[in-house]
Amino acid sequence: MKRDIIRSLNIENRRPEAGPKYILRLNMFVSLLLIIVASLALTYICIRLQPTPIEDVWEIIVASRYQIFILNWIPLLLIMLFLYTLLNNTVIACGITGGVAVLLSFINRNMIEMRQDPFKPLDILLGSEFLGIYQSIDSQLILTATLGAVFFLLFFAACLFFIRNKRMNLIVRILSTVIVAAVSIWFNGAILSNSDLYESFEVVGNSFNLTDNFESKGFIYSFLYTMNTSRIVAPPNFDRDRALITSRINSFPTADVSDAVMPNIIFVQSEAFSDIVISPSINFDNHVDPLENFKRLLEDSISGHIVVPKFGGGTACTEFDILTGLSTRHFRETPFSFSLITRPVRAIPALLSEIGYYNLAMHPGHGWFYNRQNVYPYLGFDEFQDIETFDETRNKGVYISEEHTMERIIEEYENHMRTRPDTPLFKFAITIQNHGPYGDQYGAEKNFNSNIDFPEGLVSGFSNYIEGLADGDRELGVLTDFLYDRPEPVIVVFFGDHMPSFPVELFNVLEPPTAPYYSFEGITRLFQTPFLIWSNKAARTMVPLEHPGGDSDLVISASHLAVNLLGMLGLDELDPFVSFVNELSKTYPVILDYFALTSDGDFIQLSETPSSEIDFYHSWQYYWIFN
């Protein structure tokens, strides 16, 4: 009786010296059944790993008549079938497919929660950047992921040891592999690359928002669709516009800057600097106001908000926009914008170099991070100082402190004035201390008062963020106090690179969203960071800046900030593209992916209200990069 049961389960009794006592040998029918069940279960797990509650996702799936579930399931099924027929091993087919799919889904979940940006195929190229910041990720998350990976590997190894497949006829294997491969290629080209099909499904939220698309249509389907369709192509009117662009460049007059006053210019891109603490829900009575100096300097500065390309990360994308006048939002297909810079270009540092500036970039991180060590020279910087020029023991939390960064900024400024007193300086400095995620990196006690219930577990993280914010604000005061009475004119541009990487839930508690989702405020509220343009006493006399928006708070694209400053200094005529963007910004102060804010305050959807100027901007950006 026992032997009959064993035989029916395809279990073979083996001699002890030959290995384990029982081995499960699967025939083709059982293997196919297991693969179908495993792929269905894996599809559910991947959907479950999305940040959106499974109940909400399931409503979307049902509304699509289960097409979304099927489109997430079939790719996993085909991959398992291909590996099974190729290797004749059910465990490897299910294990490798499942392990990779769950890992990518886990990464996607955390990227959305931390940065409101899904995991895309080209993000794989950012592996080295991730290794550079892994120490800042919550240790509990790393521990959980590690334990999960260890458990999976042990279970996978045990299955490999105890479960085998019966030998498949070689001709059947070859034919099956070819058939599955052919079906996979067809399905990928005809279905997973079909834009009409992908866009036909309902999106909960903003249909132009990539994260909302991934959440509504499933990670596996969206990831593969993005892999097939994400490529930079010339704008529709590029062939028509190219001749006009060339004509403008060739006919652009040489700028006469012989009488221009060229002040020293210092840009400080402050890590995660924001004004989210200005909220009716919190105050700092009996605590340090983390924006004390920033608020004080507003009275004598041109100020406002820039709309940055990323949320909770993407520092280099903001740098790209500031330093080039191009918009990262129009190159979403790239993992990071600096990857587009592969040769010397006429970026703003290069233009300033042509009129006699010495250009210095400083960042207290590794030079290979975002490939800055190669990109900065292409942008026109004469010198780039990375972490090797800093004292790596001067940390606060994980990274080089704001205090030490500002000491180095001032030290290099003094060195320049001593060694090149007659050469104007353009300095672009980036801070890093207040990089997220925000746990207990500074050991901060609660340093704010609140009349609301904070999301569970975020009081400590918010307190630590506030401490880092106050550090950056204090050092802004140190810099402006140092420069105020200097005899040479100096202009400081200070701004945040992106919002801090907190869950959206926290922002909703601090400032409950009231604007319609498709309004300007609804779309950009998580992408606006504060900036100010401050002049020391000498600069106010020698190069007074005219506020382009009167006394109002400016809201502009990040790509307009440096271009507008050149316009205020009368230096926008150095380059036809810069001149064009400066004029464009007067009509469209904010240009997004599919929307734009006009100078009259109208928020337009470009598909419904086309703009020939913005279309031309798209074409010129493409020409700028790929000419």
C-alpha cells in the first residue's frame, strides 16, 4: 500500500548512500500545472506588494474585466514556461522568475514610498548610485529584506535538492522552447508594446503621472511596457524646426560684455531644503525655527519656489535643469539626466567661462556618483572637488555635515580671492547632510509643536529632518554674514534640490490637499522647493537686480532659475538658447511634462492648448543634446 502511494506521487525510493531517502520527480503534466499555479500566485504577490491597498487595486482589475491581471500574469507565465522547457527544471523556472519578480516589486514599492517614482528598466543602471547611499536606508528595512532573501534561498535550495523533473524527450523540449520563445516575442511586440491598449485602461489619479499608471495597471505590465516604449525620439516638429534653430544660432550676434559688471556667483543646492515646516499645523514655540535665517534674508532677496523634476530624490536632475536650462521632465526615458551629457556642451558654466569666469563645482560625495567627475568638465567647470577634498570624519549622521561643507565653500572662496582676485568666480556647491530616509540619524528629540496626530512612526523622522533643515539654514546665515561686507560683489542663489523623502501621508497631514488634482497646485505641490537670490552690499550697489515678478513670490521651473539670473545680469545674450529660454520663461514661467503655467496664471494642458513656443523649446532641447 505504501509503495502504491509513493509511486502515485512520483516519489522514488533511493538508497541512503545515493542521497535523500525520497525525491519527488515531476512529469510534464504536473510541471505545467505547478507553473500555472505558481505564476498566478506570483502575479497576486507582485500586485499585493504595490503601495496601493490590494482592495483598491482589485477594484481596478475588476473594472478592466480582469485584463490588467491577465496582462501582469502572462509575462510571468511565459518566462516560467521558457525556463522550464529550456532547462527541464520546474524549480529553477519558478524560483528564478519568482525571486526576480518579487525583488523588483519590492524595489518598486520602496521607490514609490520614498520618492513617488516607480522602478523603471533603466533605473537598473543606477545600481552603483544605490550602493553609494545604501547606508542611509532604514536598517529595519534592510534586515527584513535580508532575512526574506535568506529564507527564499534556503527554500529554493531545498526544492532543488528534493524535487527533480522526469527526463523530457529532446525533440519535445526543443520544439516547446521554440514555440514558447516565438509566442513570447509576439506577445511582447503586439501586446506589451501596444500604447493604445495600455492607455485604454483607467488610471486612478493623474493619467499623466507615471506612478499612478504603475499603481493602476500593475508593476509587471507597466515595467515591461515602459521597457518597450521608453526611448528618446525627436519631437514631432523637429525636422521642421531644425533649420530655424540652425539659423538662429548662426545669426546670433556676439554679445558685448566689455562694460558688464560680473559679480561672483555662488549657487548652493541644499539637500532636501524645503518649507514644509511652514504649516498651520505646527509651530516652533520654545524650539529653534529651522528657517530663521532663510526668512530673515527674504526681505532683501528675490525669492520664490522652483518646480523641480523629482520628488524625494533625483538631486542630479535638478542640477541638470539649473546648469543647462533644459528640462529633465522632457527626458523621462533616461535613468538620470546627466547620462545625456557625453561631450562638451554650451551649458551655463561654459558660457560664463567664455567671458572670463573661473568655474568651481563642489560636492561632498564621491565623484563617480551620477558620473559628476566626467559630466562637470563637459558642462564647463574648470575644477570639481568631491569628497576627497573634504574631511571624511566631519560627518553628522551618515554624511558630511552642513557645517563642514560651508567651511569648505568659504575656504575655497577666500582661496580664489587670494589667488585670482581679478577673475570672477562661479561656484556651484551641493550639500548632502540631510539626505533621507529620515529615521534617528541625528538622535534628535521632538523639536516642534503640533496640533495634529502625526502618522505612526514619523515623529522621530520629522524631528531629525527638522534638525538637519535647521543646520542648513544656520549655514546659510554663516555664508551671507561672511559675504555681506566683502568689497567685491557677490550673489548667492540658495535653493532646495527636492522635497524630503517622506511618505505622501505626512505631507497630506501637514497641509491637507484642497486644490483639484489636475490643477497647478494639485500637480506640483510635492515638487516645489524654496529659493532666494541674495546680493551682498557691494553687489546691491554695483549690479542691482530687478525683481522679474515685482514683489510677488516667483514660481518658476528649475530650468529657468539660472537662465533668469543671467537675464537679470544682462548676460542672457551670451547664447541663443539661453536668450530664447529666458524670453520663453516670461510667457510660461513653469513648463511641465504635459502642462504649463502662463504668466497670466492660467494652467493649460498642452494637448488641448498647444503652444508653438513650447514645441520649439522641445525641438531645441533635442538639438542641444543630440546635434
